[in-house]
Amino acid sequence: MVLTNNLKVGIVGCGYISRKHYEAILKNGDEVVALVDVNVSNAEKLAKEFGIRRNVEIATKITDVYLDNVDAFVVCTPNAFLAENALFAIENGKHVLVEKPGGMNSRELKHLAKLAEDKVVVHVGYNMRFHPSIRMAKQMIEDNAIGKIMFLSEKYGHGARDSYNKEWRADPKIAGKGVSMELGSHLINLSQWIMPSSRWTAISKLATLFWSMPVEDNAFIIMENENENIAFIHASCTEWNNTFEFEIYGTEGKIECDGLGKSYGKEQIIYSKMNMGKKSTITKQTFDCDDSWWLQWEEFVGAINGEETFYSCDLYDAYSTMKTIETL
């Protein structure tokens, strides 16, 4: 099925992240025709917020949606329900943008990939790939700006909320794991994208240091691929001051991606051109807005129309990320 204009979209899961997707869909000129949430008031609130209550179908289950009116679904439920909703969409010939990590385990992702292959487009919402500093860093690496990559140093942390340990992210039956799945999956996925390899090994320490909950609130991870590239990762929900740091060390230079905008601080990229024995040449660029959600959606729609993708995460990439998470 090839579509060019006015994609008709159903959103499954109407929490905070659904608003990011909603804005991107509207900005691209596409239309939300269905909202699904087990708590119908969440769907109604979202419809009212975007002023489309009269023109949108509201349901508590994806199986109740009038499918003839939908071209694609965005699935942004808690982790335990991602795969089952994506599966229903795929089986009914609908394209899917499913939020990261795409499911609860690699088995679910592999099953989705086999069903979707050559039938529908399925992308997994690792939107960090679309952040302006990360996109620029990827291009600089492609242009050999820092020589051969040696290692990455990464930190992603937030302070959560007062009752974080009572949210679904603290329940292993719904979340799968703790911060290694919530924030760590982004860093693992970026590492595997920046340093492509068919084989990864990892050692880790998953620790619950502050919150009283059955999943970890800090993940300390060292990953290595078959090319002996190394990634040092710290994912935390006890950071208190929201932090994002992604540093790429090469034999001829270094790239630093700092901040994500808003509470994470202004996003910027810092490039250091190494000059052994002399002071390095440093250039810096800052970014005023986060266009990652729209660019992610734009590339998803482009893929539906047969266009080449550059930054999107497919189910096989997400499978590789999940396989690494399962070893932690």
C-alpha cells in the first residue's frame, strides 16, 4: 500500500508521549482519525486538547477501531502492550510506528519483524537518532571527521517524580526492566547505530540505589563489539538534574552531544579536532528546537512511499538492542 498525502492515523495509548506524536502528525499534514486508550478519559482529553473531538473515533481497544478508515497506527502504550497492539495492526495490513523498545523481549520483536517483512512498514520510536546534534554527529562520522571511532562515553539521567516507584515503569510485569529499558535502551541503540557491528557483548551492574521498587534505578554498562569499539553507559533515574551527554572519541577528534533542550539544557554539539602536542581546535553549535519527533514521522511516511530511510530504527535494529538488554 503506497500513500502520498493525508495519511489517516490511529494513536494507541494517549499519555504524554502521544502528544509528541500528535503534533508531528499534524505538522506533516496528516490526520488523526482514532484515539485508543484503556482509560477513555485520556483519549477524550487528548482529542479535546487538539480540537478534533467531533472528527475522531475514540475506543478502549485497538480491536474496536474501524480499520477501513486507518492507514497507520502509532503505538505508545506501556512496554507490556506494545507488541500486541503492533501485531494487530500488522496482521490487518496497517503500517506501524511503535514506541521503543517495541516490546518486552527479543522474541516479540523477531515475530513482528517476520510478519511485517515486505508487507508493511514498521519503525520503532528511538527518536534520539533524529535529534539535531546526533544527526550532525552521524554525518560527521560518515565524513570521517574524527578518524576511526575508539569508544563512546554516554550518560542519560533524570530525577523522575516523587512517586516514580509507584508508576508502571517500576513494575517489571509492565516495564520489563527498570532504567536499563527506559533510558538505557536509547543509549544502547545509539551505540549500535553509531558503531555498527553484528556482534555485541556487555557487562553491567544494575542497581536499585534510591527508589523502593523491584527494578533498577541505575544501570552501569560496558559494551564492546567485534571491532573492539567500546561504549561506557550510565542510565539513571536518580540524576535529579536532567542530563544527556553523548561523547564520541575518534583517533583524530572528538564529538560531544550535550543536552536535549528544555529541562535537559540547550542542545549543542562540540567538535574537537585533535592536534597532538598542540591545543585542539574546537567548534560549537547550539540548536534552538527539537524537531526529532516530526523528522521521525516524516521519515516513517517517506518509507511508506518507498523512500530511503537514514535515521529510522527498524525492527531488526530494535531486536539487536533488546538482545543486548536481555544480557544485562
